[in-house]
Amino acid sequence: MNADNVGSVGRFPRSTIWILILAGAVALVFYGISIARSTFALATHIRRQGCESIMSQMEQALGQYRRDHGAYPPAIDSLNDGKNAKGTIYFDYRVNGERRPIRDPWDRPFVYRIPTAPEGTAATHPGFRPKLGIEFYSIGPNGIDDCGQDDDVTAGN
């Protein structure tokens, strides 16, 4: 055995092999983090799209409720309880086949307010739906009410 090769593997000293193994492990960790972040971003995007779709359907139900009753419902869950002139529920919200309070994809209640300001002086932030004359939005993935801005979700944005 050659004295120069003691403590080496092939042509590389053992210390070099351990550095290469450690560098490979670090690279795998960063790769895993990158995949996890991409997966989370995709899941958030899919939830946002689902939320926008639900909200669009709910806005139609709110409009129908207003046409039937002359006013918006006092609470958003009234859409899940009340029936229209045809005898069908305005917005039939179910989880695993069971009727539940209406929630966004992050399992939080939607923000739904009927402004009490005089006509023409209502709020102008993105959560305000001027076509409907109400505030209606989801507080989004961060769970913070940003008045329909930042990551909050409104129908059609």
C-alpha cells in the first residue's frame, strides 16, 4: 500500500468525499424547499380560482335574492337557507354532502356587508361591489382583512 493513498478513496482524500456528500445533501434540501414552495404557490392559485368561481355564483344568488325580496339578505348564510320563487335554495353550499355555513376555500367566512352610507357615498375600495352595492370578498390566504386589496379575493380579480 502506498503511503500517499492512506485515508483516501480512489483519487480523492476522505475529507473531499465528505465535503462532496455534504454539498449534495445541501443541494437536495434546497431542491426540496423549492419544490415545496412551488407546490404551495400552485395550491394557493387553485384555491383563489375556486374562490372566484364560488363568489361569482354567490353574486348571482345575491342578485336573485334581491330581486325576489327587494333587499339583500341580512347575512350571507341566508342564501343557503332561503328558497327562491321556484322553491330551490339560492346557493346550496355543502361540505361532504352536509349543508354548512358558507366558507371560502381557506375555511373562513366571507366578508359580507351592506353599506349603511347614503346613496352615492359608499366605499370605493376593491372589496366594494358597485354593481351590487355591497361589500363582498374573501380575506384570502393570509387571513388578514385588507378591505378587498392585497391577497384578498373578490369575484373577477
